[in-house]
Amino acid sequence: MEILGWVGALIAILGTWLNIQKNKYGFVLFFISNLTLVFVNIYFKSYSQAFLFFVYTIFAIVGYIKWNTPKSSSTRY
């Protein structure tokens, strides 16, 4: 199970690198790594960490959707 935690961490690092490169598939890797870390933390009975990674999993889904939604030309940031 410890190895699975390391795999999740390495996938998250790769996801961060993809986001730095403005690649939306970083969110896909975040989804995978965060969901993996939810189960790892449940296994180790670290429920607060499991909850945190569950929230991060939701954020990864929302981020992917937002990056796939075209911006309207009237929206300014």
C-alpha cells in the first residue's frame, strides 16, 4: 500500500508539470492520483487526509470541465 501512495504522489507531480505547461490533461492525472490517495488514506485510517484528497478529486473534475469550456468573448479577467 505504501508503494501505491508513492505512485499517487508521482502521478500528481506529473499532473502539476502538465498544468504548468497549460495542458488540461494534468487534471486527468490529478483525478487519478487524488482518487488513489483517497483509498490509500482510508486504508491507513487517515480520514482527514482521505477527505482532503476527495475534495481535490472534485476540484480536478471541475478544473477539467472549466478548461474545456470555451470562454465567451465578453468575459474579461
